[in-house]
Amino acid sequence: MNTATFFHAGCPVCVSAEQQFVDALDTGRYRVEVVHLGERKERIAEAERLGVKSVPALVIDGQPFHINFGAALADLK
């Protein structure tokens, strides 16, 4: 099973995106991991390596997709 990772910071934009996208993706084709970077700051470097520039962002098969704009990744450090 492929993995998709949804990175967010807990802001209203992020929570809305999580509700919309995670349920839609979690269909059996992908296992979706949700990472709240405000609570898991140790994962910020991983998000950067994957090309995430802002949150909310969804990484599918190593490709980052930026959804709207909640916060720059640099602001979460």
C-alpha cells in the first residue's frame, strides 16, 4: 500500500483541508498519515526534505501538493 502524508499546523485552513482530503484519500489505495507539525516539530526537517514549503500540504508518492496557505514551514520552527 502506498503512503500519503498530510502535514499541517492545526490552523483552521489546515483542519478544513484535513477533513476534505484525508477522508477522500484514505480509500485503501493509500494509507494516510496526519502529522501536526505544531505538536511534532521533530518532523519539520522531514517535511522540508520532501519539498513542503507551507502547510497544509499533502505528500503523495514523494510529490508535495500545497493546499491553500495556512503557514510557511519556516514559521513553525
